[in-house]
Amino acid sequence: MNLLVTGGTGFIGSHTVVELLNNGDEVIIIDNLSNSKREVVDKIKEITKREAIFYEGDVRNKELLQSIFQKHKIDVVIHFAGYKAVGESVAKPLMYYDNNLISTLCLCEVMNEYKVKKMVFSSSATVYGNPKSLPIKEDFPLSTTNPYGETKLMIEKILKDLAHADKEWSIAILRYFNPIGAHESGLIGESPNGIPNNLMPYIVKVAIHELDHLNVFGNDYDTIDGTGVRDYIHVVDLAKGHLCAAKKVFNSHGVDAYNLGTGNGYSVLQMVKKFEEVNHVKVKYEITQRRAGDIAACYADPSYAYQQLGWKAEKTLDDMCRDSYHFIQKNN
Ligand code: WQD
């Protein structure tokens, strides 16, 4: 397959490009480097010994997109490009709606123009809001509490309407749970700028003494130890899920959504303990107030993705903790 990957130098995008190249596929990346670095393209080549074609640019640039579709035969588009920080989206909603929605509309219009109607879309478990029960299935009610989540929900609706209007479209919507970890080489991984929003990047920075301690956002939830429970999934497992989804859309029609999670939930304190055990380090923490908008617990029922895509997560929590730490040690 020939694939266009938007946001292909990002955390999940870069790991997906590695799996596609290792699978023998041809890959074109478009990325505006707003949350990643150009050097990731070279790291991908170092890992796979194969080259992805790279265009630096914004998916809202219609002329650039048209020139890429004009120049390259594209079978499937994997659409990662978008802002993804919940807190930032609350402070800057217009930036999130403009970037995430306009880029998707522009991409779909150009795809339509060049009769490329197969897409894998990067969605998020955040579209489930505060689930009524657990584990979460794909037919659960959808609702969100922040502009970031709203953009994911709106884009899912746009894609469903598109596929219902034009039966030639073939779309897989992938709802990620909590991606962490890094490629075993330590060459690519998650390196957020500044103070991390998410748990694992924060733990890692405490472990290397870049930050003094972890603030545990509340220990009074109705969970095993009072701290938040999430379904952490290794980014390489997530990347392999995109390869399976690309094969699915290549050979089918219609639109469907799939949970990409492990089906296991772990609390914040369980994550801290596991990280310390696996990496033989100490992670200092303090219990603080709950973070606004957080839910108590969230984990997937991943059985539909196994049935439909032939995919399931294989890496362990030990792998996730070890690979996260290995990456920061190689790149700090
Ligand atoms: C995990 C747990 C926190 C940081 C978000 C987005 C979601 C997706 C993944 C984009 C929670 C606790 C965290 C810290 C803490 N992003 N925590 N101290 O909130 O489940 O999901 O990121 O797609 O859309 O909503 O992930 O890693 O921020 O939090 O105690 O410094 O760790 O309360 O229980 P979250 P997270």
C-alpha cells in the first residue's frame, strides 16, 4: 500500500510509520512540526533502513495537499495531525476547532477530489466522557467535556456522514486509550515540550530528577487505591493497530469505530510502583487535589478490534515502563 500519514513525525505517527515501512509499504508524511522535530524522519530511516517521503507543511494548506496527491499515488490516508492537550484546548478553544476541524475538512475535500476514499482516523477514548460502566464498548454513549474531545467527536460525525453519503468511502475510526512507551531502539518516543500534561512523561522527568516530584491528582476516587485508573497501551501496539486498520479499509467499505486498548486498568499509584520496580528508580510523589475534568476510571473492551481487525495489544506494563525510561535516558 501507498499511504499518506498526516502528523507522521508525532509520537504515535512516527511509531506507525515505522510499522508501515517494516511492512514494506510506501509512506509519505506531511507534518508542520508544531509538536515534533524534523530529525524524527531520520530516526525512522535509522530504525527501518527505509525512507519515508517528508513534506513540511500544514494540512490546512490545500494547494500543498493537492500537489502531494497530484505527485503521488495514494491508497490510504492515516490522519493523525491535530492538537491534543485537553487543558490547552479549554484555554484556547478557537485554536483547537480551527486546527483540528479545518485540517480534516481540507484533507477530506482533497481526498475526494483525487478519488482517494480510504482513511484511518486518530480518535480518542475521551469521546466516551464519563462511562456509565466498564469496560467500555464501541456502542457506548458518546459525550465530551472539553474542546479537544469535542473536535474528535465532531470529526467522527463528519466522517460518518461522509461515508453514509458516498458509499465508496472506507473509514476506520480508532479510539485510543492511554498511549505510553517508546520504540525499543530508544530512537523515537514521547518528548513533550515543557511540563508534561500526561502521567508517564511526568513520571519519567521525576525519575531523571528534571522535576522534583509527581503530583497525584486525587486519591479519593472510587477505585482500588483512590487514584485514577486508566488503560495504558504501548505505543508500538497502537502503531500495529493502525497497520491492521489500514489493511481493513483498503479491502472494505463503510465506516466503523474500534477501541485500541489493552482491556486492563491501572491506577496512578500502581503505575508509579511498577515504574520504580522495572527501572530500579525512586519516583517521589505528593497527593494533591483532583484535576478538573478527570474521571475515576476508564478502560476498554478491545474485543471488537480483535474480531474485526485481527489486532490485540501484546506488550506488558513492564515493557511500557522500561521503554519509556530507556527513551528518555537515550535522549536527555
Ligand atoms: C492519567 C491519570 C490523572 C498527570 C488524556 C486525554 C486523552 C489522551 C490521553 C489525547 C489520570 C493522573 C496525570 C499527573 C496525575 N490524550 N495524573 N498526575 O487524562 O487519562 O487522558 O491523555 O488523545 O484524550 O484526556 O491521561 O496521562 O493526563 O492522566 O495524577 O501529573 O494520571 O489524574 O488519573 P488522561 P493523563
